[in-house]
Amino acid sequence: MLLKLNRIKSLGVFADYTWNVQLPPFARYNVFYGENGTGKTTFSRLLDCLKAGVHDEYPALEYKIESQSGDVVHGQPAARKIRVFNADYIQRNIGQLEENLKPILVIGAENKAVAEALASEQLEELKRLAVIAAANKNIEVLQTGRGKIFTEIAKTISEASSGNTTRTYRKNNAEQAFSKLSAPKTLSDDQLQSHRTTIHQEVMEKINWPTELQIKFHDLEMPLVDAGKSIKDIAAKLCERSAVSDAIARLAENPEIASWVERGHALHKKLNLHECEFCRQAVPAERWKQLDAHFSTADQELKEEIENGLVDVEALKQIILSLTLPDRLALYSDFRSQFDAAKIKFIAMSDIALAALSAIAAKLTLKLSSRSAPISFESDIDLQQMEMAWADVAAVINGHNEKTASFDEAKELARSQIELHYLTSIQGSVAEFDSQIEDEKEKIGAVKEGDDAKGVISLAALQNSISEKKAQLSNAHKAGQQLTQLLHTFLGRDELVFQSEADGYRVYRNGKLAKRLSEGERTAIAFIYFIVQLSEQDFSLGEGIVVIDDPVSSLDAGSTYQAFAFLKNAVKDAKQVFLLTHNFSFLRLMLNWLESVKKADRQFYMLVCQSGSTGRHSSLVSLDRALIDHPTEYHFLFKTLATFQGDGTIAGCYHIPNVTRKVLETFLDFHVPGRKSLYAKLSVVVFDENKKTAIYKFANDLSHFTGQGFEPGLVQESQKNTAYLLEMIKELAPQHYQGMMSATQTQ
């Protein structure tokens, strides 16, 4: 038997319930009384879900119930079978009676062996279904976790691969792309940043830039390296040459003097001067002859070639100095660092080239003053490195131009690479979830497929066997007759009958399919159907638990006694019974019945619901003695008012206006008999007029739904008007007042 509800979490008004240690454990017969909204149906749902260990409407439900055979916890089916009658049962089995009621299988004594085999197979089916349910729940949790990975990575990819703040990439995009992932790839930080930059860039202009370093030299288009080689070769040859002449030793030995004399000699001859402009002396004829010989025609030709060589060197230097590179800001930002490096290299190579040309120019200048004899030429120039540096710059610019030419493609490539990078990063996590999901699917597969080698049949075969055994044991027609007889007895009329059909029962009224059944008729049909099901072949009443929640909620007063009689006879042999009601008359019937049962086999409880800062919460307490010891609800309500002490909160006194109105109405019914209204009855009562007005306003106005907010004066008014009402009862009916105070043990 079930003994205690040690813990309940996430179940409606039982959001965080723990058992009160002062509360006695459950007995064989357990009665629960509570107003509507206190959690009776929720409590019955808890007991109903013990069959499977889970409840579809409360996925986060947790519970721990103490029983004689051990704890019953969520996720595991209870060992003992349970049958529950509540609003869910009515809707699930009766609904609007648009479909057949499923057949009730009544066992015959001759089929006991088949029934035992059926019970064993049904237990096996229940175990397998529990494994499948648990595995499916685990799969759902794992798939949720797996989905969160894709949700988070989709956010990251969307932020990294979008050029705007609009969310364009979502979980389904990530999952679809991941399923097609064939070549995982992780980017370096630099690569990732480069792709991010590309996505956020705007298209830039193409830069017109020659790939090869071609220059115009001697009116010819040629590579720079060829021009450099030409100058080097010419300079080397000029330095090797010497002019044939009768050299004047002093001039040959002193190039600077020779250069000075050469310019003066040329100037004097040009101006036809025969007198030295420096010393104003006539130059001897022999001296003119010596100078003419020294500065011969061949010498002048060599001089001219050297001077031309110097012009070429300077021209090439100017060409190199004129080579300018584009502004780095004209390139995409992801090319600028490469451009900067190539530019530095090009400038360095240009400086080296200019230095080499300057060295050649120095050699030619020296040769210009030393034409009479060869001079050594050790200068070198190789413009290949400069051309390579130019090519590096050109390659960067070419990349920029290609990006401009295929800008949309470049962005798309960047997006795809970013997506690939981040999807690759979650491979391990997704694989772990996939592995666990596959393990759960294998569990389901093993349960469904069975194991031929071990003699374990498949779930489908097991269910077929169960259906065959049920068919073998079924006596649906007999059960239909029993249902009809009980319904006639219950309602006291015979126009409704259960008619057995191929796949269950249909309810007929006067030979026609019943339609527009009243709530009372639907409740009666459901209750009768439930009672007959207690004798079904797959439920042993003597070993089972029966839970019945308010079977009289839609019945008239006359049917209440019939319902009680049916209930009493139906559950008297059950292993354990839980009976719940909000109807005081029905409660009295059950209490009177159980007076004849041993005290150890019965327990009476109340469900009490209170509002707090976190919402409404129900708890289980012992049934108030006033409800047990006295025949009317009036005793309990009178005691509630007589013992009321407000705690200063609205929640603590929220029920008092309703209780006050019930006590006032009941008292005036016998003190002022008749069909007058509450106001009219109170008007003829001789009592303080101000206090009467206060009592009426309090009981009438605050006990009805207004749609407004909480009345702020409720706390003070509750204590005051409770005292006024008790004072009025004491003054008008002192003997009644003293009797009630004594009966409810209130001093």
C-alpha cells in the first residue's frame, strides 16, 4: 500500500510539496475533503500517473511516494496496478460518445491459466513500453541539447557572416549545412579575421597597375633590368678604353688639373684667343702644339661617350625615382598589410639600385678625367631584385583587382569559409549527442525487435499475443448487459442501454443512438463503466489501488445515494482506496460507512489551498473534527469563524467573506424561516443596525467576484465583522450559540 507523499514537485498546486511528519500515513481506506480548486483532481492525476511513472502534461514532474514495498518514484511504473476515476477518465473514455467505448474483458473461471499468462505478458509489455518511453524522453532531452548547440552556433555564424545586424542565419540553416559537411576545416585567427573583414567591406575601384616593370629608355620599351645591364656593360667598356695621344705627363698624372686645362684649352680655341686669360701672357706656339696633341680627336670622342654614359645613368636614376606606388588606402583592408610589406621591399631594392647607379656614375666621372689610360671597373648593378619586388607589389594589387572583379563571389566564399570553420568547431559536441541518441534508439530497437537467440519475441508479437488472449477471454456481450443493468439501477429509468458492437459499446436511447446526453447522464455512464472495469480480467481488485474523485459532481441529490451505494460495493474488496469529494453530503455518507471499519484501516484528510508570493499551493492536513463529529458543514464553518485570528495578510483572510455569508444564510434560514432574500431576513432581525449593515456589506459584497483588485480593507473588516456576526448569533439565539461553541469545542 501507499503510505506517504514524501515529495511532489512541479504538479500544479503541488509545486513543492513535502509530507507533514505530524500527518498519519495512508490506510486501506482514505477519504479526502476539499473545496473546488484545492487540488483534488491534481492529486488523483498524481496517483493515475503511477501506472507509467510519467505524465504528459507535467514533463518536469518529480515525486517520491513511500509504500510498504519501497519508494515509488517518477520515471518508474508502480508495481501495484491502479485504477483512477476522475474528470480525465470521463473525457478519455466517454468524451462526447462520438466513438465506441472500448470493450470490457470479463474473465471466466475456466480461463484462469490464460488470464495468468495474459497478466504476465501485459506486465512485460508495460516494462518494454516504459523502456521505450524513457528512451524517447532521453532522446527528446538529447535532441534539445543538440539543438541548442546549433542554435548557439547559428547565432555566431550569423554575426560573423552577415554584413548587417539582421539575423539571417538560423538553427535550421546550421543543421542543414552540418548534414552536408564533407571536408571539415578550421581557420587560423588571421584567416578568420580576413574573412570577417571581407564580408563587412564595400566594393572598391580597380587599380590600373602594370604587372611587369617596363620603362622607356633610348626611345625603346624595355624591362628595367635590361636597361641596367646595358648601362653596366657600356660603363665597363668605357673604363677599359684609352685615347691615343702625346700625353703631357703632368696632366696625365693630375686628372683634376687635366680637366681644368682641358676646359680652358677648349674655351681659348673657341674664342680664338692666343693670350692666357689667367696670366695675361701669350701662350707659346710649342705649348699650343703640346696641348692639341694631348686633347686629340679620339680623346674627345671618348669624352663624349663617357658624358653620354653619365647622361644615361642619370636618366635611369630619374626613371627609378619617378616610380611611385598607389596609396595603400586604395586597397581593401585585408590586402594592406601585404602591400605594406611589398612596398618596403620595393623601396629598399630601389635604394640599392640608385646606389649602384651612383657608383657607376662615379666611375664614369673618374674616367672622364683619366681618358688617356684604362681604369678598373668593379661597380655592379642587378635590377632583378627590384623587378621581383615590383612583381610582389603587382601581385597584391592583382589580388585587390580580382576581388573587385568577383566581389560578390569573394563575399560568398568568405561566408562559406566562416560557416565551415564554426560548423567544424562543433563536430565533437554534436557527435557526442548523436552517439547518445543512437544508443537510446538501439535500446528502443532491442525492446521492439526482441532476441530470437534468447527466445525473446518482438514487441509486435507480444502485443498480438496479448490481443489474442484478450479475445479468448473476452465476454463483451456479458459486460454490456451488466453495464445496462447497473445504469438502469443508478438512474432509476431504462431508456438508456449499452449495446455491444464489434469493437466496443454504443449507448442507445429508446432504440436510437444516444445524443445530447446531460452532464449527469455522462457522469453516470462513466462511473458505471469504471465500476465494471474494476472486474476486468487484467485488474485484480484485491491487489489493486482504486482512486475515485467526486463521482457526484454533476448528479442530482437523489443520485448521490445511488453513487455512494455503487462506490461502496465496488471498492470494498480493494487493496487500497482513495476517495475524494467536495460534496459535504457525500462526505457524510462515506464517513458513516467507514465508522464500521477498524480505525487502523481508515484515515480522513483535507486538502487546503493557500495563496502566497509564489502562487497557490495545496497541502494535506487531517480532516477537521467538526466535519467528522457533526452532521453538517455548518459546524465546520461556525468553528472557522469562532477561531479566526487574522495574520495581517489578505491571503490569510481571503476566504472569510464566503464563510461569513454561508454561516449567516444558514443561521437566518432557521431563525427567520421563509423565502425572503438574505437582505430582507436580516432587516427584520433586532440587532444593532450599524453592525447589521456592516455584516451584510461584508458578506455580500466581498464574497462575490467583482473583477476589481483586492479590497485593501479586507484584513481589518474580516476580524471586525466576524466578531459582529458571532455577537449577533449570541444575542438572538444564546442557547444555539452556546451549543455550537460547545459542539465545536471552542471556548
